[in-house]
Amino acid sequence: MTTEAKIEQATIDWLTDLGYSHIHGTTFTFPENEVVDKTTLLAFIQQQHPHLPAELYPLIVAEFVNNKGADLLYRNRDFHLKLTKGLDYEYQDANGNEKAVHVYPIDFQNPENNTFWVVNQLSIKGKNKRRPDVIVYVNGLPLIVFELKNWFDENTNLQEAFNQIQHYTKDIPLLFEYNVATIVSDGNEAQHGMFNASNEWYAAWKSINGTTIVEDDFQMHTLLFGLFPKERLLNYIKNFVFFEDHNGTLIKKGAKYHQFFGVNFAVEAAKKAIRPYGDGRIGVIWHTQGSGKSISMAIYAGILRSLPELKNPTIVVQVDRSDLDFQLYENFVLAKDLVGDVQHADSTDDLRRLLSTGSGGVIFTTIEKFRLKSSNEDSLGELEHPILSERENIIVMADEAHRTQYGLLDGFASNLRKALPNASFIGFTGTPVDSKDADTQEVFGETIHVYDIKQAVDDKATVPIYYEPRLAKLHLANENLDSDVDLLTWEQEDSGNLKWAALEDAAGSQERVEKIAKDILSHFTKRTETLPGKAMIVCMSRRNSVKMYEALSQLEGCPEIAVVMTGNISKDPVAWNPHIRTQEATEALKKRFRNPKDPLQIVIVRDMWLTGFDAPCVHTMYVDKIMKGHNLMQAITRTNRVFKDKPSGVIVDYIGIGDQLRKATDKYTGGGGKGEPTIDMEQALNMFFNQVEACKNMLPETIDYSQWKALRESDKMLLVKQALNALLKYDEVADQFMMEEKKLTGLLSIVKSQPEIQEFAIDILFSQHVSKAIRNAKTVKGNGRATQNEIKELISRSIESDDIIDVFAMAGIEKADISILDEQFLLGVKKDKDSIAIKIELLKNILKDEIRMRLPQNIKKYTSLKEELEKVIDRYHANAIDSYTTIAELVERAKEMQDEDKRKSELGLSDEELAFYDILAAKKDIINEAGPIQDVVHNVVKAVKSNLQIDWTNKEDAKAAIRLAVKKELRGKVSILELNAILQEIMEQAEGQYKEWRA
């Protein structure tokens, strides 16, 4: 049987295979309240810089170890900057000459110069004493923390490991001042992430070489051999972890495996392609929309700037539209820890000035700023773009710049290349580069790395997108509409408006808009009943956007909506004025829409926010505009961002973009990508049907619920009870059923509007009732004292409303209260054999919760009782005892708690005094006090409580004050020799019982 210890040993074995030295934590000699091996760090710095003055070494070690910051994340950032950028020191050599040295705590260039340790079971003392499973040390610095769980223990999982990391950050925060990343694993799965991140951002590392995805391997093995070879780990630490500062709120981010390998491949490609070594075509990185392309670009720019062979290069980040420019620029500014200062070209003159200087850096610009200057009173217009720089260390990073890059004979792209004749080019795209009018290899070079839709969805880097056609009344019969209209309007300056005028009128007819508005509101209302989130509506024109707003606003039940569009106050109707905003107002609206708690639920757009805009809470897009190519792909992927429990995005098509989606699919697969931009609703239905079968197959064949809707409530309860009893016998079976039902309900939120699902309504209802009953049985609370948080029950997601099954009523228990678990009542279960499994599950959870609540009152007693309870359940699952014996044993545990309550009442003690009574009563022979011992207990507890203060367990002076008060109370009653032993027990109980004390 695999255990947590065996997984720990496997991790150690694989890291030693990679050249790490294994050290057991018990061999460390530094104090338990420290985590850095300063001796090893000092030895490394002396080895790297042997000629420094002796008095400088301890100062350097102290500066690397002591971190500044008001909270943990700021201290972690302070350390990370010192770790990756080093520190400067000035000193005098033996001859009195002034010298300067730049010191790193790690030799990033020569991995073998560093010491790599894999340390297990190191005890660390902080707020509480904790022992992380495995820590990776480099040069005495604890950089990676592993938390491992047993694969075969049904009571633990990946979430448990993640939760433990969160507790560690509170209990032993010092360890995480130096932390670069954390690894959590339940044996089967292994994921990496930042210690401050929520679990949705933890991810598996799925490749060892960056080109092959490992699907069925042991995930810990792939992660270790894919990321932890020494050179790779140091590369990741230095270049792929950074902090974003959002107005004082820090967010720590680390690259996923596709970003790490894609960027590293691109760095190697740059070294070969940059002139004079190559022809300047670095290549193309194709990472699907929503998978972190902006972060990859920032990391890439940071690495290029640090390469000594590029001699302080200039990175020109070029986009084809100002909205993309602003969005990406913001992302680079947030990642300034990696890329340094970023400059923005606000005009053509500004761009020319920035590029004409000889210094390096990062410059943002739109491609249209490479325009020729027009004639004016003082000078003739330019016939050709001037050369701005002939330097060879200029790299142009083109973001989503498809057609704008291909005008190599004439146009902005041609001007760019004339301005920077020796520059090198790399393209970053979230969609396949358009092959129309372009030779991709001619412009950028070969494709360097592909991270396609299929892999992104498999990795949960994005969510799948489902496609639902509705009311498609305006299919374009003429696929050559663009070129035909161009022929008719070639002399018109503003042919775009003429081209779409007739189509806009047809799409914007009042009757059609009102019909679509009603359908959108109905669809969105149903969708948000089961899945909170937001939506975007894409219209053909600004005029149609306003019409859609007016039609929706008049409908009862319409949530808050807004139109997002540009304006021209000299031409636009006055009625449009409420929808025309300043840039500041638009940014404020954007923040509101991104906030899932803000009441702004729907935005209506034409072009704005369809590219370069992320609002992860958006899960639905209603399309009433003809789009194609990468514009279509960029638009629909607004819905594919990961967000909490969001299972998918949905595209609802009102105008007929299905053909264009199919063409986009061909482009994806033709470009070497896998997966489809959207999943057809027919596929979603098939997945739904299969999931219905998966749930049905787990239910006992003897249960016939086909007449569910006609049954009386009492008969429904009996059916659910029958299923519940069969599934609860084994925890893994019950857990599996809940997981399958969760998948079913998730799919239901996608296909709910499809009429085909109605015939499965009863299957869904019954599965949800059984799953809810299992969940109730597994999450009951004891004594009625702990108020349960309100949760959105799965049953509310049903096709129709139905009463929730009361599991307690089903088991013959009126409420979850210890006082009713009397022997006669519970052993009466023999008369109702079908209830045994349910009753055992209920009793187990009632007792567990009761012990959890009582534990701080008497740590020793209830820890022992908890262990006894676990042994009973283990014996039951191992079939070592039968159901009736299990019930009897559980009753005995309940009686022990009832006896405690009775004893407490008889002694005249409060809940918090009983544990202290047991400590002193055990020593009554040595207590010199004539009166009842309860009097001593009252006074001792009063002495403890009168000296409590917030966070007192972390303050030595506060603990000393409590010790002194208790000593005063016991002085004269207990001999000096015995006093310290009693005092230690009292302090241990006080720390457990009052550690969360609040004034």
C-alpha cells in the first residue's frame, strides 16, 4: 500500500537522481526558529569571492537573510529581488584601493558551483511547531516547499495539501520569506504554484523536454525531471517568477510549463537568428488566447535584456491597435521586476526620438506610428521612412499583428523595416497567423512553439468554449461580399460604412432586435441561476448596440447593462451621449465589469474589449456581428479565462458565424494545433448523455425511480435512502458518485436550454437528490452549535424545483445533537437494517465535529478520543468489526462525551475550566490547599484570562506575564520543585485553548 512516507521517499530518490544531496532535517544544527543554514550560505559567498575583507562576509549573509516588508509577501519580494538581482558592495583591498563587487547568493551561470539539498522532516518553530514534508535548499536557502499526501487515503487529497501550505504560511511564515514556489501532491497528482495563490492557479508540469506532453506518467516524476534539473531550476528561479504591484496589493506569479519551454526555445532561436549570426527571423510563438501570452512576452523581454551577448538590446513591442497597445503596456509595467522600466511612444516623433538613441530598453508602439510625415508649410512630405537605427541588437516583438506585418513592399511594415534595417523579428500570437496575403515564414521565420486549444483546456489553463446557434436569420449568402463591395466603393474614402450599411439595417430592424433581446435575457437569466457570471453582447454597429441597450433596458428583470463604444460628438446623435465616455470613465467601467461582485452584468460592444481585454468572470458571449479569422478567434476567447468554478464559456450565435468557426478550426489544425475553437452544442449534449449514464450506472439496479414526480415525498425519501445506504458503505464510492453528479450538473448548466434533455429530467433530479443526501451525511455538524454557512445547493440547479431530502429524518434522527445519541435509540437500528450505513456515516461525522469543537477545551483528552474514533472507523472499513459493533463503539465514544458534560456540571465548572481541573486534580496529592480543588481552578483560569492579549502566543513577554500570574496563584499551594511541571501543562493547555483569543 502506498503511503505518504513512500511518496516522500520517491520524491527524495528522484531528486537524488538529479544530483541533489539528501539530508534529514534532524541533522541540522541551527535553531528550530530559524530556517536558513547561514554557515552554508557564508561558505558559498567566501568560495565565490575569496578576496573580500573578512568583516564583509557576515554583513553580506545578514543582508540576504534579513528581509524588509510590512507583511510576508513584501518580505518575500524583497528576498526574491536580492536573490535574482544580487547586491552591490564597495570595499578597500589590502592596498587601500577602492573596489566594488556584485554578489549573488546563487551562481546562476554555473549550477555545479552551488549546493543542492533535498531535506525532509525539518522541524520549524513559529507560531506553532510544524514539519513540512520536503524542502529543497540551495546554498542553505529554503527555496521550494513540498507538501505530500497519501494517494490511497480517501480522507486526503490535493486540496488538503494546498490547505496545509496555507496553514504553514500562518504558523511558520519565516520559511515562506525565502520561498520561490510550492509543490502539492496527493501521490496521483502533483502541482506547482505560488504560496500566496488560490488553488485554481496551481498547475501540473506536463513535459520533461518541452516538446512532448506526458499524459499518463506519475505527475511528480514529470514535474521533477521537467523542472528540477539544476540548470532548469535556477533558470526558473531567476527568470520566470515575478511580482505585480496593483496599487499596493502584491500578486506573485510563476510561469507554467508551456511558458517556460516556449520562452526558452525562443531565447535560443534569438541567439541564432539575430544579425550578424542569422537573418533576423526569430520565429513565431503560438500560445492560444487566455493561456498567459502577455506574461510570456514580458519574461522573454526580461531575459533578452539580460543576455550579455546582446549588449543591452532594445526591445520594440509592436501592436496593430492602440487598445492592444495600452493593455499589453500595462502588463509589462506590472512585470517591471523582470523587464525594468518600459517606455511608451505617444507619437511618431516620440517613437523616432526613442529609437534614435543608442541605449537599450523596452519601447511600446503601435505600427501606425511608423508613418511618413506629411507636407506642411515648412517642409515637404517624406517619400521614404528615414533610418532610425542600424544597430543589430534591436528585437521587434509583434503581438497579434497579423496583416499589418505583411505589407513589406509598401505600408507601415515596410516603413518599420526601413527604419530598423538590422532588427530581428519574433511574432507572438494567440491565433494561427493568417496565411492570406502573407508568407508567415518570410516575415517571422519558423514556428518555435505551439500551445494549442486542446492542451490549454486539458491543462485547465483555459476553459472550453461551447457554441450554440440561435435565431440565425442573417447568413451571408455571398462569401465574397468584402471584395465585391470593394469594387463598387474603391473611390469612396469611407467604404467601410457603405459596405456594412445594408447589413447593419437588416440586423438592426426593431422587430429583430427586440426578439433577440428577449431571448438573450431569458438565456442569461437561466444561465446565471446555476453559474454566476457576466456576459458580452457583440453587435454589428454602434447604432445597433444602442438599439440593443434600449430593447433590453425595457424588459422586466434586466440587470444593469452598459454600451461600450467610441464616440464622435460632432456626428453622433445626442441620444447616444450617455454611452460616450472619457478614457478615464471607460477604465472605471472596465474595472466594474471585471469585478464579479459588481452589479454591472452585461456589456454591449462592437469592437472595443474584443481583444486585449480580460474579465475572467465573463462566461457567455452573444454574437450578432459577422466576424472571421483571428478577429473572431480573439473575440470568442474572451469567455475562456479560468475563474473559480467556471466550467466553460458559451458563444450564442444570432447571425451565423458557424461557417467561420469551421474555417478557424481548419486554420488551427492546418497550423499544427489541436482542438477546436468551440465545442458544438451537439457534442456538449453527447457529453451530457454520457454523464447521465455514468451516474445511472453507479446506482443499484434494483432502484426504480421512473415514477419520481408522481411519488409522495415519503416514498421519494425511501428511494433516496435505499441508494444512499448502498453508496455510503465505502467512502470512495460515495465520493466518486458526488464527483460524477457534479460533472453532470456542470454540463446541465451548458445544455439547459436544449429541449432534448427533458427526457432525462428524472435521472438528473434523482442523482442530485442522492448526491445531496451523501453530502449532508458527510458534512453534518454536531450539537447544533456551529451555524452552517449558506451554500448554493446542487439541488437548486435542477430542471425543476424540488424539496431537499432530509438525511437525518431518513435515519430517524431529529437533529445533529450529541444528547440524542443514547444507546437504546441507536441500537434500535437493528430493526431497520437498511439504515445502518447511513447511521454510521452520520454518527461518525457528528462525533468528529463534536470532538473538533471540544478539542481546544481539553487537548489531551479529545486528541485521544479522536484517535479512538479513527481506529473504530478503520476497523469497520477493514471489515474487522460488523455494523452493529461499529454502532455500539460509536455510542461508547458519544457516552464518553456525555459523561464529560455530566462531570463538568457536577463539579460546578465551565467548559473552559474542566481541562485545567484535570491537570490540577491529577496532582492533588502535592497541592497544599484545604478547600475544594475547584477553587484553585477558578483562580488559575482567572489568572490566565486576565493576562491574555491579541496574538499572545507569539509574544514572549505576554506568555511570561501569564506564567508569573499563575505562579503567584499556585505559590504556597505547590512546592517549588513541582511548580514548573504543573506550569508547563497549564501553559500548553492555555495555548491550545486561547490561541485565537480576541479582546
